[in-house]
Amino acid sequence: MPTPQQKKPRIAITMGDPAGVGPEIIVGAWPETVVHDWCRPVVVGHPAMLRRAVERWKTGVEVVEVGSITEVEAGPGVIPCLPCCSDDVLDVAPGTIDGRAGEAAYQAVVAAARLALAGEVDAITTAPLHKKALRQAGHHYPGHTELLAELCGVDRFDRFAMMLYLGPSDELLGPEGLAVVHVTLHSALEDVFGQLNEESILGRARLADDFMRRMTGRQPHIGVAALNPHGGEGGLFGDQEQRIIAPAVKRGRDEGMDLHGPLPTDTLMVRARDGEFDAVVAMYHDQGHIALKLLGMHRAVNVTLGLPIVRTSVAHGTAFDIAWQRRAETSSLLEALRVASQLSKPTSMAPG
């Protein structure tokens, strides 16, 4: 019979780009007892990089190299690490874009995803990678989201998405927090118009609906953002709202989702902040990112929706400007681990 410890979800934490803050935020967050109350974590990366971070942060945590998940015995004072990259990453200078670091970050993601797909871990939580370093290593992905979708065999653009999630606080948001899912993601603004269609919007609304049902145990209220200023002002400033977004909203409501929109984003995000909506469907990257990060930059969590595995991440980048200076903020990683632990539990309400 499983012990209480064994019932906790096993979460693989990827090291991220070792020239950035990834190793630091892992060792900085590790001694927090809540992490080990939530889950059984294991790091996928290079043990020597983690030991350097421990020395920098002076946490006194021991890094133990393990050969398999079955060997893992974690705790606030012990970091088990599954090695997955070559030693040449140890020569990468902090705060620099380097293909060797990009390769190390890539290998960690691949290894963690394979563990999750095999059922050896219940979720993965990723530290940030650098997109240019990833490209220098020969891996041409815009980011984690697209890489993980390929690794998981999810090849339809409308069936996976990046979402930012901000848990509730005493001052802001509803009792279950706020999620923002993006219809288009790592695209130039000039390309957004050609990528918007009813299916892509409806697909993201379904993903947001499913996620918030899992988080809240009830049907969520979802606001759908307009694309143009003032919601297009009846076609005066653009007609995407009338041609594309409104029909997608109607189809979603016909399916039984509680969708509202298209709504002008400036007022929509105020209403969402005040708890009127559980989730927002944004049309492009910055439309959703800026508002949510203003509400809670260091508590925000990146979640990849539509995968057969659970993946969460910090909502910030590699922060090369402060890397390896013991100035990195650990709050987003802590929240990412909490959300991953929650998502790994059985759902209390099936999607409708």
C-alpha cells in the first residue's frame, strides 16, 4: 500500500539554460518545505551545475546524482539529479548565449518529457531556456510549447496552447485565480491576422475551459478578447470581431461553454482582475502577457495545454542580466510546482 509520501506526485524539474537563472532558482526554492509537502521532485540536468548554484546560494543542500527514478530519495536537504547532458556545458560563461547551454536545456526537456510520457513522473516543471541558444544548438523551436507539442505528438496548432495562470491572492482575482490562454503565440504581429480563425479561437477556448474546470471543479466563466481597439467599434477599426471572433464565441456557447465576447481588452482585464472571469482568451502574446504580469509577475505560471502530460513552468526568462548573482526570484518556480502538483491529482469534474 502506498505511503503518504509515495502518494505525492513525482515531478521532474528541468534545469533550463545553465547560463541563466535556472539552476539558481531550483536550489533557491528546494529547501522550502512546502515543495516537499506538495510533491516528490527530481531535477533533470547536470549535477555539477546544481552544485555550483548551491555553493553560490550557500543553502547547504546536497546534490546526489541518480541513475533512475527508482533511486530518487528527495527532501529539503537533498536534490536528486538525473544527468542528461555533456560536460562541455560546464565551460559556458554565465549570462551568455551559447549553443552548448542550448543543447543542455534541450536534452533536459527531452529527457523529462520522455519520463512523463512513460508514466515515470506525473508532471514536468521547466526552468527557462534561451531561444537563441536553442537555435544555435540546431533546434529550431520558438520555445518550450512547440518543442513539447512535437515530443508529445500533438501536431495540430489549435489543439495545444500556452497559458499563463495566476493563483488567487487576498487583493486580486477570484477564488481560483485567473488564466490567460493565447490564440497565437510566438508570432510577429503582422502574422497574427493570418493565423486567427474560428477553429483556432474555439480550440483555445476549449483548452481554457478544460483547465479551469480542473482547477475549480465547476464550469468557468471565460472572457474572449477583441483584437482591435474598442472591439473594432462596429467594424470602424477592423472587422475581425464580426467575421471571426464573434462566430467562434457563438459556437462555443452552443457547445455549452460560458463564453463572453469579443470584449475590448482594456476593460476585459479589469473585469477579470475583479473576479468576473476565471479565464481570458487573448488573441496574441503581449495582449495576454502584459496584463497578467502586471497583476503578479513573480507568481505567474506558464502551463502548456493540450498535451498528454502535465507541464508547468516559470513565467519569466533566463534573466542573463542577473544570472549567477544570487538575485533571482524563486516565487514563480514555487507556484509552478504547486500548480503541477494540483494538476497531477485526479480531476473533480469531467469536462462538459
